[in-house]
Amino acid sequence: MAPRLPLLIVPAALSLASSARADEGQWPPGMLGELSQAHLQQMGLRRPVSDLWADGEGLLGAVVNFGGCSGAFISADGLVATNHHCAYSALQAASTVEHDHLKAGFVARTRADEIPAKGRGTLLLLQRIDDVTAELRAVADRAERDEARRAAVEAASVAMAEACEAGRAHVRCEVKRFGFGARFERHQYLEFEDVRVVFAPPSAIGEYGGEVDNWMWPRHAGDFALLRAYVGPDGTPRAWAEDNVPYRPERHLAVGHEGVAPGDFVAILGFPGQTERYLWAAALRHQVEAELPALVDLYGEWLQITRAASEGDREVAIKVAALNKGLANRHKNLLGMLAGIQRMDLLARRDEEWAAVKAAAEAAKDLEALQALMDLERSTAQRGATLHRDILLAQLSRGPRMLAAAVDLVRRAEVRHLPDDKRRPAFQERNADLLWKTIERRVADFDPEVEGALLTSWLRRAAALPAGQRLRPVDDLAKRLAGVPPEAIAQAILAGTALPRAGMARRYFDRGTPSAMREASDALLVLAIALAPEVERVEAQEDLRDGVLLRSAPHYLRALARVRTGPLYPDANGTLRVSVAQVMGYSPQDGLLATPQTTLQGQLAKDTHAPPFELPEYVRAAARGGAAGYFADPALEDVPVCFLANGDTTGGNSGSALIDGEGRWVGLNFDRVWENIAGDVAYNPARSRNISVDVRYILWLLSITEGAQYILQELGVAELAKTPRRTVAAPAASASPAPAPKKSACVCVVPGATPANGGALVGLAVLYWIRRRRGASG
């Protein structure tokens, strides 16, 4: 019998899994109908699946993409909830030493006080999805050479996007790949340029616990921020203008102010960035044994530089805040990825799967699949030959960012005369605003000492590249300046550039030509002009590998479907998805059980009065005063701060709204547990846990923040904030007596270990009691 084709490559019209379970998977809107309604109801969904998305209508119509993060409309006046770390670069861009919105937080007491969310990008609202697989697969299949296939597909994709956008201001269209290019879709968005910050807590709340707690549970961070989308008086999106008015969305999520309890249904709505669960054995081995360790080493060195520069100088700390945070997050993520892959013994498992895929293809006499498998292995093997050179060039934007800006300016100038379909996507005119915002941010964040140290590190690493991976511009520079140390070379380059000066980068962006740049005698531009061809050679190699992948993808996935068990859904690719889950804890290791909720008292217990565990005094005082308000959980007898669910999430899900079984907003996803970082390459139901900030903590914090009460009024919960705490109904007389309640969960090694400070791990007996108390309140 022919194998079941993966859902990720079949037309959406074909229903192949009418009873598919949804616990695993990041499901596109068009595949939600494939999920089992009965199973979802059993999990706790109280609405039809079609209420999420049906012909562009439904709750997903409230979900937005904000610069690669997720968010959702939560009021009729365009209020958007997302994560604090998603708004971080916007807060950084608006901060000075005198008005430090990162440190102090931000509250717009009136709408006139809301500040532009610069530095993050625009806000995108999905309007329509079109299947364009037939057209683009035809383009890919017609290409005779692998190295030309990617360019052909990209040119056709640009044409499709431009046709979609033609004559419609503020419509943004993108063509996205699914299944390595086995399927293509065109997504149409409404784009909002005028996005403003309404509220952000101090970083001491938004990133409470810092890198110590990052990727960890228990968690007590209030990682949220509130934005607002603005439009012109006629309701049409436009750039910032004084007479703009709040956008009135067709859909917004109602606030589920009663929150969730263990066992409750939740759905995570957002734009997950990238997973690689269909990666073949050789590609995964290349990552684990070569690429990821090299990146860990590089990020670790650059992170030391940015951290050292931040100490003692708040002005510099503000400038490098987003870079420092990004490096730290990615560095720890990669360490967790490597640890998780080793813990799951995933390399051995993928080797076994690859052998099974080959054997099944041979048994089926599937010659196209066998050729595809051979080509993928050969293409992967070629990556190692230039790995370290390729990484240095690809990671410029995470290190010496002024050099990265200079290279981008040079490359834009070189293709200025070409039509968009002959340019790389980043340098197309339709993407010019995105490119400029990136360059503008790098220039604004420039600090000569930090840039000098990062450039020195980059030059030193380039000088140490092995034979066969050398960068000729760096070698030429070393010959001309023989005996001069990298530190002095970096200082000379930065002293000889005018790019950080006001307006200079914009001048080159708008009117720069290759000849004008060469004649400028700008040291940084001179180096960038020499490096640009090296970057383009790396991209040409990637074109060849991508061409092999585009040709091989349908055959590889067909072969994989013969042996891969479980649901087959598309990898995350930055498009709108739904993950369904339940609130639940997990066992991070033998003998420990993590309960799924943390509380104010746990947050207080962690408070050391020093970063990264230093609560603002007004939060400390309010928490010590007792959680007597409405937003306290009656079972916990405290305000819940964060909770766990077994959601299937990844980067890009930051800011994803969580809804309960009735479709109400109950939290914001902001992280995963350490044991689930490797979930990007392999799903593990026992360890797949996402971390969210509880809506009740968000509402509680707004209620104690001076000037923020009007936001509660907008959300329709202002009166609730004045209401006494709800109580749990007394248990039935026949019920066994419950142990005395405890406000804060603890860490318990089963059996009978000593509770740890501010933890969230408890024995089974306490978890059972909480569930019984919650159930009794029914």
C-alpha cells in the first residue's frame, strides 16, 4: 500500500487525518480542520475548532506578528499584548540615562503619552492565505541546474508578492515554504507602521531572574508589555502622525480574568519561527558536532565583551542592551539544545531512522527517493569544508554591527540598478524600509569601545582561519599592516570611518554607488567593499545546497512518511500556528516533580534585593501586604505569576496569546523549560513544556502601578480589581480532610526533601490537594 503522504505537503483541500490528535504539532490555520474535535473537547475546548479560523475569520484574526515576535489584540481600541523582551529594543531606542524606560518601566498615563515603538519593526495582521504550490513547484522543477533553482523560485515568489500588494497601500505579502519547499503559500498581511508603547514593567519585573532563570522553571518574571496600533482618521494604516487614531480591530480577545488551573485546556496562538524536526541524520550530526559548538564558542566570547562594557556605564549599557540580551539568550539556548540532543540520544535515533528510510525506499523501488537521499547526504558533507569562515561572515550582525551595516550598504549600492526579481530579498526595494531600520538601529547603538572590541575579536578569528577557509581581504590587511595587533587595526578602522555620524549612513543608503563608496576613502567601507564578494560567495554555495533541497524535498518527505510515526505537520517557519495543550507540570529529572504554577510569595522568596532578583519596592510592598484582591487564585490563596503547559512552542512564539477553552485570553507565552530546548529538532511529550505569564499577574501588576488603572478600565476589569479575593467552596462533608494549604509551592525531592527558596516543585500529594480544592470550587 502506498504510504500516507505527509500533511505538510498535500493540498489543504485533501482531508487525510480527520481524527488526528493535536497534542504534538504547530498547526497552520488551514490544517485545524484535520484535528479531532472530540479529542479537543476532551482536553477542554468548549468551542468548535472553526471558531479559531474559517475563511480568515475567527479568534486567530486577533493575533499579530510584531517584528518576529507574536502578540494579540486585547481591546476594541487596538491594545496589543506581547512580551517585555519583544518590546525591549523599542524601550531601548526610547531610553536615555535620564529617562531609562528599561530600568524604570513605562506607563503612558494618557494616549497622548504613548511613545513610538521604534527599533522592532511593524505589526502584521494576517488577512488571507493562498496555496501557490503548483506554480512554484513547476518553477523549481523546470530549473536545470541546482544553483539556479533557488533564484528562480525567489524571482517567482517576488512576482507573486508584488502582484498581491499592487495598488493596495499597507498590504504586505510573503511567499512561505513548507516542508523544505514541497509546499508554498502566499500570506497577505495588513501592515501597521504606527505602533506605540502603552505600558512596560521595569526590567526588574519583565526579566526577573535574568539569565539565571532564563530557560528555567520555576519562573517568576512578569514578561509582558502593552502596545497600541494606530491608523489614520479614515481607518487606514499609515506612518506616525499626530492626528492618527487607535485601530479598531475586527477581532480582539476577551480577558479571561479568572485564569487557569492545572488540567485546564489552553491554545497557544502565534508565529513560531523555526523548527527542524524533519532534519536528516547527516544534517543533525553536522549541527551537533560542528556548527552549534562553534557558535557557542563565538557567542560566548562576544557575550563577555558586551557584559563587561555594560558594567558601570549606564549609557553604554543602554546602547548594547538588546545585543547583550540576544547573545545571552542564544548562547544559553544552544547549550540547552546540545544537552537535550545528548539526553535524548537523538543522533543514534536519527541514524536508525535514516537507515530505515533508505531500506523502505529500496523495498519500494523508489529511485527518486534514493537519489534524493544520496544528494542530501552529499550536500550536507560539503558544509564542513568552509564552516568557520561561513560562520564568521554570517554572524557579523551579532558581533561588529557597524561592519555589518557597512557591508549591507555596499551590497545595496551594488544592486541599486537591478529590478527586485534580480536581487536578494534583503536588498529588494519592497524590503528597503526593513533594511534601513536594521541599519539605523546599528548606527544608533554604536559605541566605539564595544564595536572596537567586537571587531578585534572578529579580525583575530578571521586571521586564525585554517587553509582553504581564508578571507583574502583580512589576509591582505594583515600583510599591509604586518606586526600591528588586531586591537590597533580595529581602532584604526573605526577612527577612519564617518558612518556613525548623523545622516551619513542614510546618505549612502539613499544615493550610494560603488564608485562613490570607493572614492570616499572610508576605512570601514573599504573593508566592507572587500568583504562583500566573500559574503556573496558563501550565499552562492548556499544557493547550490538549497537548489538540491528544493529538488529533493518532495521525494525525501515521501520516503520519510513510510517510517515516521505520529502526526506529520509542517515545521515552524514564521507563519501563524496553533498549539493545543493543557496546564500541567512535569518531571525534570528523577525524583523531582514540577508543579505548573508559581506565585507572588515564590517571587518574594527569590528576592535578594540585588540583580537579577531585585523586586521594585512598590511590588515588594504590595506582595507583602497580602494577596487579598480578586486576581488571587482561590486554590493557591495567592496571585499566580507564571504557569506551565505542554504546548509545542519555539522562538517566535514569544508573546503568543494563550486562550482557555472558551477562547478567553489567559496568559502570554515567553519561554520554554531547559529540558525542552531540543524540542526544536525532536518532540518529547514528557518534557515539552512552555512557560507563560498568568493574565492575573498582569492585571494585578497594572492594578498596583500608578497611572495604569485606565488600562484596567479599557480591559473591562477595573471594578474587579477592587473586589475582594474569591474563596474556594468548602469540600463535601464526606470528603477526606485536606492538608493545610500552603501559599507558595516548593522544591521537594521525593520523598521528604527540604523545600528550596522560591521554587515550584512539590510532591504528588500537594498537587493532588490543589486539584481537589480547585475542583471543589467548580
